[in-house]
Amino acid sequence: MSDKTTDKKVKIFALASFLHDMGSDIVFSLWPIFVTQVLGANMAILGFIDGLGDAIVSISQAVSGYISDKIRKRKLFVWLGYLFGGAARIGYAIAPTWQWLIPFRVLDRSGKMRGSPRDAIISDLSKKENRGRNFGLLRTMDNLGAIVGILIAIFFLGMIGYKNLFLLAAIPSLIAVALIIIFVKENKPVESKIYKGIRFAHFNNDLKLYTILSAIFALGSFSYSFLLVFAKQSGLKIGFVPVMYLLFTVIASIFSLPFGRLSDRVGRKKVLLFSFLFWAMLCVLFIFLKDYLSIIAGFILYGLHKASIEPVQKAYVAELAPKEYLASTIGGFQMIVGLVTLPGSIIAGILWDRLGMTAPFYFSLILTLVALSMLYFIKQKV
């Protein structure tokens, strides 16, 4: 396959990702306020719904990764994933109570089945010299789409309300479905030996250690919803809550590609070190300070954390994985890490409700420092 064709495919995936995330972030920039204030859920319920969503993401990516490697097809899972996400937003728009959000949240997060097969395609289309760049481009377009979606939410919420906004959010994902179906041509699967799948025992020592430390970190790194509610309860006016979401998304968009490229030059491990440090600094800041400038600084740190961990983490796992089990390994990694986020988000919600809104940050800071120290022991240099 020529470099020109390869670049075209990467760009199509990036454009589809832009469109889907535009729709996603129309919803998610308003999500915690919608769930807690419009539909009346408390923080523990919000943590449960977010954590359940993350757990479904992990399971769907593991299953799709396994099946994708088994049948040697990837494209089907990508466009179906976008279709599920678009359909779920219609469900959010018609939900009368928070209980009704649960099945649609499951459908929405099941759409993340696209993740492992798509990441495997991007990895296969890449070389070591540009893999970080390509994953960084994907994250940049994700975040640019998010920026557009947030701006739409900010400017149109007062005009058309939550329900109509969520219906509008379904349209970009349907366009993304059409892009993948029409413009991405999948190569015929290569005949291979009987596929038996991969288990954690098959991971090499570095990948095992990285998976364990990532799970420890995930147990404490609760969803962005907590940060937005923290900002509001610290005195930020409700109209500025989506602006904070916009702020960290802009930062993530600006720095995802540079961090991806930096990891190509200096190694994935060093950039991951920065990502953990950014999150630890955010925790310290929100534990001790609650003024407007500190909140803004915290969301900047969160954007830098997202920009440095998301493209690099996928590239790192892809390079530690056995090549014949690439999608399965990525999916298995994300399943293990994602399943931990469910108890993590529930714990954060319970700590918040019972001990105060800084309690989850203390818990997260401790686990972040543990994960950070474990990163030192990974030996493989990629």
C-alpha cells in the first residue's frame, strides 16, 4: 500500500472521529449538569452511570478486538460503533428520568467497540517513526470535534434546550458512518492459523506491569464529570461549566499531536510520566485551592493530561503487543483498565457524598503516585 493511500485512510478515520466527537461533546459538555440537575441524580448515581459506561467501553473493545482478530475484519466494528453512538443520543433526548439513561448509556458506550479495531488499523498503517504522530492526529481531530460540539452546546442550549440539542448531536455520527462505509476499503483478510485469542498470561512482563499500573491509576482517575461539578460547587456560574469543558478540550486538542510526536522522539514512557504528573498536580491544586484561577489552572492541567496519555498509551500498548494479536491485546488492555473505572467512579461518588468534594482527589493522588513509581520498572524502550 502506498504512503499516499495510507495517509488518506488515516485522514478519513480522523475526519470520522472529528464528526462523532462533535456530536458526543454536544452531549457530554452538559452531561453532569443534565444528570444531576435536570434529572435529579446525586453524585453517587452520576459516578455509577459514568463508571458503568467506562466498564461497557472496556468490555466492548475487548470483544470487538477478539472478534476482529479472529475474522480478520476491522471496518464493520468502526461504522457500527458510530451508529450506536448516534442512536444513543436520540435516547438521551427522550429519557424522562435518570433511570432511563442507563440503557442508552450502555448503547452509547457499546459504540466504543470501534476503538480496538480502528486502533489496530491505524497501527497497521503506521511505522514506528510515525505511529505516535498518527495516533496524535486522531486525538487532535477527536478534540477539535469536541471543541465544535461544545461551542454548539454553549450557543444553542438557551435557544433549543437539552432535548433538541441531543437530537442534533446524532447527525454528525450518522455522517461518520457513511464516510467509513463509502471511503474506507478493507483489504481481504489474510488466511491464518486457527485463532485462539490472547490472555493476560500471554502478555510479556513489561505489558503486564504497564497494564497493572494503568489499572491502579484508573481506579483513582474518576471521570471529568466530577471536575465540572467541583467547579460549579466551588462557585463557578452554571453558564461557565461548559466553558471549562471547552478549555480542557482545546488544550488537549492543541497538545495531542505534539505529545504524540514527542513520544516518537524521546520514547512513550517519558511522555506517560508527564501525563501522570499533570494529573497529580491537578489533584493537589483542587485539594488546597478553590478560587477561579485555580479552577482554570486545574482544567488546563487536565487538558495536558489527556493530551499526553491518550495517543501515547495506545501507541505504547500496540508496540508491546504481539503483532498477530494486536486488536485483541489493545482490547484486552482497555477492558482490564476500563473495568476498574466502574468501582473507581462509584468510590469517588461515595467519598464525595460522605466525606466532601476533596476526598476523591486525596484518594486519586495516592494511587497516581503508586502508578507513577511502578512506571520506572518497565524496561522495554519503545
